[in-house]
Amino acid sequence: MAARSGRGDPGFYPERREPRDGALDRLVANIGFRAHMAFARELRAPAELAAAVAGYAARFRASAPASQVADLRYQLRRDGLSGDRLAQCFGLYAAASGGVPAVPAAEALAAAAALVSGGVLELADAAERGQALALAAAAFALCGVPVHLYAASDAQAREVAGLLAAPLAALGLGAAGVSAASSTAERRVAYGAPVVCGTQRVIAFDYLRDRMQLGRRRRPLQSRIERLSGDTTAGLLPMLNGLHCALVADADEVLVDDARRPMVISANVEAAGERLPFEQALELAGALAPEADFAREGRGVRLSERGAHRLARFGEALGGLWAARKGREELVCAALTALYVLERGRDYEVERGMLRLPARVEGEAPEPGETLQRLLEVKEALPLAGHRDVLAQLSVPRFFRRYLRLAGACADARGLESEIWSLYALRTSRVGALPTDPAPVARVFASAEQRRGALAAAVRERAARGEAVVVALRSAGEAGAVAAALQQAGLSFHALRAGPEGSDPEALAALAQPGAVVLSFYPAQRGVRRAPGGPPLHVAVADLHDAARHVVQIAQCFAASSCEQYLALEDDTVARGSGAARSAAVQGGAELPPPQAARIAAAAQRAAERACARARAEQLARERSLEELLAFSGLPE
């Protein structure tokens, strides 16, 4: 697989540099993209490749597969990873895996070949997608190219690493997983493996830390000598070996849906003179006499006339901000409150060198403001918190564009082809038939209250019939309102939330029971694989998502037999997107007729998708402008 356009850095820390293509280069590339979409979007699954792989697998099984690696690697470096050499890689991996079937399906082999060539590959069957990613990763590892295989969660990354470990070990190679729970030493060892499985957040943050450590001057020769000699401290060496190759599972979610989620490394920073005003305020407050200069009023303090005059004299001597009467009196009153009203152990705690404020209960006094909080920190000789300086920041598109080789797989990328091309310069191809899923039925109501009532009634009816029901939610505010509506309807439910280890297994296990109700919070359904069997399952989508495919993905993850989407005309997302269709809706009923509901839902969904695509394009334009601005002044992170 050839590196994409743009200069790569083959030195100590390989990564791709952002190209500076001219207008003519971009025009030619766009013409090629349009031609690909028109004539080469659908790929065939050639029987010749499957036959060649089966022949090589049978031959390699007759001898020790590991003994073939050295000779094959020499041929790969001489001839490249294509044609008959690619079939040998797939055959060798099939021989080492020893699984059933003996040779992967023709669609999986065609998809793996497409991944090696680069781009985003659509394949409906999840098992075949996993086979294709494993075959492509093994081919690159055999060729000597380190691979980062991205999964949706830490649990999935460990699972993929476990599946790849035995076949690669039989070939004298290896696979390892990294997660948020891994220590620095464990991650450093894992990144030395030919195939590393992890999530985008874990690997990207390690890359950011490497960039902060290496800085603009990477000193490749000195770094190579230090790494070979082993005399340098390990903590001074970069964590990663560079950005050679990335294979992304669920590419539509990771590359597109997460494109607007920045990765930021920040730290508490305290300016040199930031403490001085608060220290002076506490000293001035300590010089004032109780009763004579100030008096307590509830949980506050009021200055007397005598205290105001004394404070004015102090302010004249100090100058600066103390010359303004209103500002100095407010600041000193806050300092008096910190000294004489708020008590440690009752109003706040100090734990591990940080100020801890108790959770506020409704009806109690409000939490201290920022000024009062900083005065308490100075009073307790603590560092000032709340001010964080961004040390490094990187978006998902900028990170993945730096890989020398990039490819991904997903079930369906229809409608995302242009975005994937503009964000990553990757073409989209499809192998096999499109996925078949239940089409969501749109139900539109006049008000949000009517929508939630109808949803609760439908859930109760289906649960009574013995169906399992998943209520898919996107916003936290709507989640609370829907949960209240379900409780009012007398329904009990489980909450499925996404965590570092994946989705909640207890909530997933509940779906095996007839009449179970589970609330799924996006993106908790990522990586969910509902156990086979169990009762029929219905998905009720409680609000508008950023893309229609999210609803389809939820139905896929839970193996739903039916799906409904509930919207309301007064919802902001529907009101902004439906326009004339909304204003022409027939009034007089709580629920709109199905034809009108379908038109309004489709119009609102298209508007939401356009808005998200526009936001991603604007973010990319801002980042490119920032890179040009920082080209001669600093690192783009």
C-alpha cells in the first residue's frame, strides 16, 4: 500500500506531513474521486484471490508457518504488498490461525485487499469485517510495517488483541493491547509489538505526549543512538515508534462522528502575581476589628462606616486595584467571609492538597463563587485551581491524517463519501450487499410532553406483550425527562452507559428477559453485541440524532425487529430543520398523520446532517489556517 499524498518522515519518528497541494492538484484529485464514485464504488469478490489463498494455506499448513516468514518478508520488501504476495500473506495467516473455515470468505479477502490498498471499506457482516481487518493487519506485520488497530472500546481492543495473538505468535510476531488502565511501562512494551490494538483516545494522547516531549527539534540521529545503546532513561524516549499504519474498525463513527471531539492535554497554571490580590485581601481583612469595623449578616459580612474609612486609607497606600472603592470593599468582604464565616470541616474540606466543596442540596446556601473559592485556597495555603493552560491540542482528523497509511472498515458509509474524502483524502468502496435493517418509523407530535407520554405508553404496551425494549437517548436533558415519564407510567428500567470497559453487562443481560426496558445513552451502544436468542426487541428513539445512520446502527447493535423514532414539533432540532413542512402540518391532533410525520422527520434529519457536516468542514478550515499561521512560530498542536 503506497503512502497517501504528502511527504512522510521515514526517520526516527515516522509520520505524514500535511501536503500543500495547489489548486490544480486538488482539481485532479477531485476528478479522480468523482470517477471512483461513479465507476469503482462497488468492488467484486474475485474467486481467483480466494483460490490462491486456499492453495497457499494448504501448502503452508504442511510445513511450519513460522519458517516461511523470513523468505516471504524478503519477497514483500522486494516486490511490494500486492498481487500474488498479498495472497501468500493471507494464506500464511490462514494457515497459522488454524480456524474454521480454513480460508476466510471471498468477501472478507476482497475487503482485506482493499484495506491494504487504502480507503474506507463497507462490508455488512460484522464477522467478515473483523476477518478483513485481521488479515490486513497480519499482511502489514509480515511486511514489517507496525500497525495500530483501532477499536471502539478498551474491552474490544483487548478482545481483538487476544484473537490476533495466537496466529501472529505462530508466525513469530505478536499483538498487544493498550488501554486507559495500562501503566506507562505496560504501554511502552505494548507499542513494541507489530500490531497494537487500542482506542483512539489512548493512542492519540500518547502521541500528543510524544510530541510535547520531542518538540520541534527531534534530533533523529541522537535519538536513534540512545535507543540502540540503551544508556538513556526510558522516560525520555517516545512512547510510540511513529505513525506507520492505522486500521480503523467502525470508521464512520471514529473518523466522522468523533471528528469534532478535540483531544486536549492541559495543566493547572498559576500566574506569578495571581495570588497577590487575594493575599493582600486576607491581610487587610485580618487587620479589621470585629463589631467595630464589620458585622456578620447571615452567611456574609457587612462593613461599618469605620471599617470602610480604614479600608480606604489602606487602599491609598497600596494603590492599583485597591484605589477603587467598590472593588476593594467587595474583595475584603469576601476575605472576611473566608476568615470568619466559612469553617473547614463544615463548609469545605482539604483533601490531597485540594479544596473540596460539598455537594449543594436544594434549599441550602449556594456554593461559594470563584473569588471566595480562591480566597479559601490562599487561606489554606493551597495552589489556586480552576485556571488550566492548554499544553497540547489535536483533533481526530489532524491526528489520523498524519499516518503514513490509513484505512478503515464499517457497515455502511452512504452519504459520508464526500466528507471522508475532504477530511482524510480516502475513497470509499463497498464489498457485497448493503445491510438490511428495519426502517425506523417516524412519529411526530405537537409537543414534547405529548411525545414522551406516547413513548411511555408504547413502551408499556410492548413490554406487556413480552418484547424487550431499548429507549435510545442522545441528550442528558431528554434522558431525565424520558426516565421521569417511564417512572410515571409505572415502568422499571436499566440504564446502559458507556464506560472505559465498554457497555454495562448487567443492562445487556436484562435484554434477555421478556418485558425488559433498557435506556441506552449514546454512544453506549458502540460495540454492543446482543446475545443471540431472547425475546423480540423493539428500539424507541426518543430524539433526533446527528445522522440517520445512528438509528440504523442502534437497531443493528441490539438486533432489533422493529424501530420507531419519536419527535415533537416544538423540539429545537425539529423546529430548525423542518421549515415549511412543519408550518404546513395539520393542526388539531396530538400526533401528525404518518405521511406528514415522515416528511417532517426526513427534513429535520437532513438539516441536522448538513449542519454537522458544515461544522466539521469549518473546523478543518480553521485548523488548516492555524497550521499556516504557526508554520514559522511553533508546533501546530
